[in-house]
Amino acid sequence: MMLPTFEDALRSFGDFLVSQNFDRDVGWVFKEDVTVRGRGTPWLRAPLPAENALLVRGLYDVAARQGSGIELSVYCKVGRLAYCSAFVPRDEEEAANRMVRGLKMTVPTRVREARLCGQGLGAGLRFVLAGRVRSDWVLDEMHSRQEIRAKLGVNGLRA
């Protein structure tokens, strides 16, 4: 299955987000950027690493080369800004189970409002203390930066 160029995919995803009452811009999140607490409120590290957008681009390129398809999904929001993840299935079975073929764009029926943790020792401590005391299947299936770096064969990317 052929994917559109990354730029065209981002444009389409932006249009999709606007149609769902979000801003066009997104924050890309990976497993390390999110913790879930209490009633399911996501806490996000802020600011997000600039590397996240580069890793999404790399992941998209991997999906295009493999012909495996990619899912761009809204995970949570802060106001009208969507925080999103990118997912590439490991194999045909996982692609079939998640119905990923080509470019798939999703928004959950109820998008959770997230809270941001800033920088510094106090914010880092709040993020750690927020801890993950609740199961979150979407977060469980989200890629980690380390996993994507390994897939791309890099230690880190710079913006």
C-alpha cells in the first residue's frame, strides 16, 4: 500500500484535526512523555522533546518503505491542541487487528484533557509522583522513543 508523502500526510492529518475542532498543529508524544493518574487524567512532559517530531518522520519513512501503513492518532488534548502518537504495526496480523492499511487517522470519541508538567526539578518530581497508578491500554500500545530509535538505527536525532 502506497502512503502519501510525509508532508501530504501531515497536511491531511491537520485538515482532519481541524474538522474535529482541534488546532492544525500537534504535539507528538511517545510513551515516556505521558503518565496517567487517578481518573485517567494524562500528565504530559512540557515542553516535549524536539526529537519527537523527527522520530515520527522517521517512523513514517519506515512505514512507507515497508508498505505497512501508519496510524496517526489523537491521544489527548490541552485546550484545542491535540497531542498525538504515530503507530506502525509490527506485522500483517497486527495491521489487520488494528485495521491499519495506508494512512489511518483517528480521534477517540471522548478525548481526555491532559495536564502539563513544566521543566525543572519540581516539575520532574510532579511527573514522577503522578506515576502510573492506572492501566491505560492506549498508552500501553504506544511506541517509546527508544523503540523508534532502535527501529531507525539511531541513538538520537537533533532538530
